[in-house]
Amino acid sequence: MTSLIGCQQKASKETAADAIYTNGDIITMEGDSANYAEAVALKEGKIVFVGSKTEAEKLKGDSTKLIDLQGKTLLPAFLDGHGHFYNVGFAASCANILPPPDGAGKDFASIIAELNRYKDTEDGKLMIQKFGWIIGNGYDDSQLTEKDHPKATDLDKVSTDVPVVIIHQSGHLSAINTKAMNLLGYTKNTKDPKGGTFRRDASGTPNGVLEENAAFAVLFTILAKTDAEMSDKFIQRGQEEYAKKGYLTAQDGRTTVEQMAALKSAADRGLFYLDVVSYPDIALGTECMNDGYYNHEHVYKNKYRIGGVKLTLDGSPQGKTAWLTQCYHVNPVGQKGCYKGYPVMNDAKADEYVEMAFKNKWQILCHTNGDAAIDQYLRAVAGAEAKYAYDDHRTVIIHAQTLRKDQIPTLVKLKILPSLFPMHTYYWGDWHAESVLGEPRADYISPCRDVIDAGLTITSHHDAPVTFPNSMRVMDATVNRVTRSGKILGADQRITPYEALESLTSWAAYQYFEEKSKGTLTVGKLGDLVVLDKNPLKIDPLKIHTIQVLESIKEGKTVYKK
């Protein structure tokens, strides 16, 4: 792209635009189908014109930049339907043991090799110095040759002197080495924590694989050691990862007490160049809802705000800890009979948290993967709504992977917004069909088509760092539902490319109560823009994931350029 200056009549300093974008596919995202403009003009961080090139040029002044898009595509920047912003920065500092194509973690040997390489890198040495652990992120038993989790004895090949933890790609399980087991005092007599499990060997001794609250306890203990230097590093890396994929509104979707302090500190010091919205874990306390970063008007302070609260009711389907009403297709190791996963809490506690949110008029986001957890949440929302009549609550159900068709009318009745996770169709679609759910349940994961046809808007998310915050991979999976092996999983739940863009822009802005300032190219809204090398509405849909983000522009300022 180049800056051009023409020779026509110039606008006055008061009316002149700061920048005018022309000569590309400019998708406004206004309306239910694609609308294009010839030009968009920005001034002081906001959109001041959308329309013809001839009319836009009347806003050109002495210092106006005329940006020639050279045929590229311009549209509103993306809003993060659901992710974990702070943890994205943390994960970027850990060893990358994701399975291909995102990492090298294809088997136990490659994971061990990457951890051994990483521990001698600058990042590895700094993490060991600061946290005292060697940390890897992203292994996935479903993609490993062994189709199993590395155990403590496997991770002893990385170190017997330094504790090692590797985090499952779902974020709901982990594995630790013998040094870590000894450090934490885990023995045959250690009982499973409430809402979590220690997987065990034949003798009953923990084997190093941790589920849910057992895994979270270790991770939260490590993260509690984060100092100001590392927090700033994670926040900077998080912003970089989001900006380079066109996300200029990021979500921190289960903020801990320590992370909340770090995010507030960063905002106080003006470190954010993206908008960041956090939803603290309601189970960890709600004191933060009384400070200056939460308000019912959804106003940012130094590009940061608390948007509401987060509740978690079950685990991960690919990790086989999600709470189902029917048996898993293939049980995880150690489980017999009709295994259905398990809840995080009982109905009374779930009701208590949801009622707290409705009573205080806090937007609540709730993690529910299994259909039993969805039932629990729907009952809780119905009860809270009956008690407190919170009209515009925009309650969000996160993931809803195994949402049943008979549950959709209740979502509509309760005005619950689904933030679905069709990225699973690519990353774990084959695993769902072969091992987690079997057919036909696997075909119906994240049923975007049926939910939209019922009259609801959706967001489609990445749940980073579960997957990278890759906007075009999100869109591709939402449109195509093609698995790693090339199988189409639930063809009848595909949606159009335009609807998929809506789930990243205008519908996402609505989820955040920000539809008046973001999500479409409309005069008066923020100049949050993204430039793509190809038009996702014109390219072969199966190639959407190949589209590159060339530039991300936050309120008129470039924050990423390829």
C-alpha cells in the first residue's frame, strides 16, 4: 500500500480527514449481506466518511494520507468472541509442544526433545529463573502417536532436578514430572481434589497426569509467582499475538486475582494499545467489580475494562472431562462403565453464582462444553431471570460444544448469546468422531446453522491459547467444518462466509455491548480496521485459512503491519 496526494481542492484543517482508504474491497459489514464502499475516511481515531471515492476526496487536506489499498480487502477489525488474553502471552513464553501444524508435538519423543531444547533458550532460562519450573504448553493426547498423556516418568527425561509441567492444549489437564510430584507432596494417599482427578497407576499412585482442579491448582500456584516484569512481558506478547491476526478487542475470559492486578496495573500505566475486556472468575471472588474498571456503561479506562464475570461448569470434551448426559464413545484410561464426565459444582452453587450476576446486573459468561452442564446453566439462568428480571443481560454461553437441538429454543427464550467453538471441527473433529462422541453426536458439535436459524446471533472463537488467536482459521472452520483428515463434520451446520465475518465483527460487538462503536464501518464508530490480502467473500471458501492479515489499525493508528 502507498500514500498518494492528488491535486483537487483541499479541505480545511478542521474538516480534513487524517486518512482516506480507497482502491480495494471495502466491506462495511452493515446489513445482512455484503455491502461495499469505495472509500473510508478517518479523523481523530473515528470513521468520518463511508461512501464514494469522489466524495471522500473532498475531505483531503494538506496532511491527509490517501491510502491506496491496491486491491486488498479492508473491513472492521475483529473482536475476540472468547479467549484468555493474559494466558496467550504466558503461553508464548513457554515451550511450544502443540501438535502439527502449530508445533512439533507429534509424539512423546518430540515433546521431550522440544522441552530439552527450550530449557536452554532465553525464554526457557528466564521462566526457570522466575518460576522455578520448566513449562511446556499445548500437548494433545488425541494427536500424539501414543494416543496417551506423557507421565511423570516420561517427563523425568527432561529433568530430575527441576519440576516440569506440560499443559494440555485444552487447558483442562496437565502432566508433571517426579520432581514436581515430590515437591507438591503427591503420594498414593493424596486424595483427588473436589472437581478434579489425579490419574493413577495400577498401584493407585498418581502417575503425573492431572485433570481439571488438580491441574488448575498446580498452574495457579506457578502463575502466582508472576512478578511485574513477567506480567508486562505476557501482556505485550498477548497484544502482539492478537494484533497480528486482526483482533483489536481482546477478551480475558477467566481472570484470576493475580492476573486482574496485573491487567489493572498495565492499564494504569497506559500499556494497552488494544482494547482488553476481562471477566474475572466469579468463584475466586468479586471484589474487583467494585473498583473503577467496572461500570454498567461498558466504558474503557486506558483501553481496559471489566466486562462482567466468568463461571465454569465443566471441563473439556477432547480431554474427556466435559459433563455429558450420555456416555463417552470411548472411555478415558481408568474409567469403566458409562462414563459421562463430571460437573465442577452442584446445582445449588451454580444457581448462587448466576443469581449473584443477575442481581448485580453483571454480564455473565459461562463455560459449558457438555450438554449436562448446558442443562445446569439453562436452569440457573431461568431461575435468576425469574427472580431479578435483568432485561438486557446478554448472558453468554461459552463453547456449548455438545448443545442439543432441543436446548436451542431455551437459549432463544432466555436470550442467551452462544459463543461457539467450531474450530474444534478442524483441530479435534476426527477425535470427536472416533473417540469422544462418535456418530452422529460428533456431527452436531457447535451447531452454528441451527442456532442462527433459530434467530440468535453467535460469535465464533479460538479460546486462545487453546488454539492460536488465528482469525482466518476461526472463520475457515466456521464456514467449512473440515477436519484434519479432510472429512466434513456436520455439513448441515456450515454457515456462509458473510455470517462467519459477522460472528467476528458486528455480532461480536453486540456481545460486548459495543455495537454503537465497533463492528461495522459506520460514521461515528471507532477507526478499528483490518487489511487482508484477499477477500474472504470472494475466495474459494476452502482457502479462507490461507488469507493473511496485512495490517491492523486501532483508532487510526497502525498497531501491526506484515
